[in-house]
Amino acid sequence: MYAIDAISYYTPAGTLPVGVDIFLNGMALHNQDTSDEQLILAYQESADMQAFNTLYSRYKGPLYRYMQRKIGNRALVDELFQEVWAAVIKSPFQTRENAGFKSYLYRIAHNRLTDHYRRSAVRINYQETYTEADSHVDLNADPAQLVSQGEIGKDMQAALAQLPLAQREVFLLKAEAEMSLQEIAELLDEGFETIKSRYRYAIKQMQQHLSGDAHD
């Protein structure tokens, strides 16, 4: 049993589970140079709450924004966000080659979102078609810059909402989780070229929408 198995409530703003923030009051965080994998193993093996606090602080914002911007429903995001961290607490992390804690965390989130779409009978269309022009989109374009252009305002929300779910997920994993295209391909169990095409499409559509050049 882990130290906070019984704690299951997380606030949407990204604070620690109720009770844990009190327990940690006045305690120093681990050095920020400590790796994610060292932190999660310290928590799982020794119930090191400082390690959990540091790890949670690193990912609470990006993970919540990824989920919020993918599905939009704040109440639902709060619920699924809670489920993700409960799964982190209860599901032992095992180090694997080329699969660190970030991939482990976002795979849990991806699976929770996929389960939601399945329960809601929302179909994700993976049969994408791309034009020749899509192949010329700069893959080095900074998605975080696109996100910052619209902040969390209407323009940004509208641009994201117009992306098909498959492309939206790739864009958000790149922008919010700061994952490479190869890491995203491994996370989603998709081919690298497929992920690259989705990302190109997403970047092109976001740029067009935010510049006012979007068209049907």
C-alpha cells in the first residue's frame, strides 16, 4: 500500500491531494534536477512524499491543460484528471527502455480520454487525408508559440476545436507535454510517418485559423 492510497481527491487548479499539502507544509522539495524516474521510484519504494510533491508539481499544469484543451468540459476534465493521478498512485511504474515517467503518465491520460470517448460513443476518425501542401509545413514550428498566441481565449479554443481529435491530440502532446514526434508515435502505438502527417496538418490548420486565413 502506498502512503496516500486512500486519498482520491485532486483540485483542478493542480494543488496536491487533500491532506498531502498539509503533510508537506514546511518540507523542502527534492532538487529540481532529480529525474522523474528517480522521484516516482522514491515515492513507490519509500513512500517519499517530497518526491511525489516535486513530481506532481512538474506535471500538474501541462497535464491538466492537455486534457482541458482536448475535451473542453471543465467538470469532466476535473474528474478524469483525478482518475489519472489515482492511477499513478495505484499502478506501479516500471522503468523500460525509451519509456520514462512522462510517457507513462500521458499514456494513462490518453487511455482515460479514450475510454471517455468510447463510453460517449464519440468516434475518432483516423482515416486522414492530406494535401501535397501539408508536406511543406515546417515541422520545426513551435507549437507552444501557437498556443501562446491565443492563450486560453476564444481564438485558441476555436482553433483547437476545429482540429480532428487525432490531430488535436498530437498537437497538444507536442505543445503541452513537450514530447517529440517519436515519443508521441510510441505513446499512441502509431507509425512515425502517421504522427508526422497529423502534426503537419495540425500546425497548418492552427496557423491558418490564428492568422485569419482558415477556410473550409
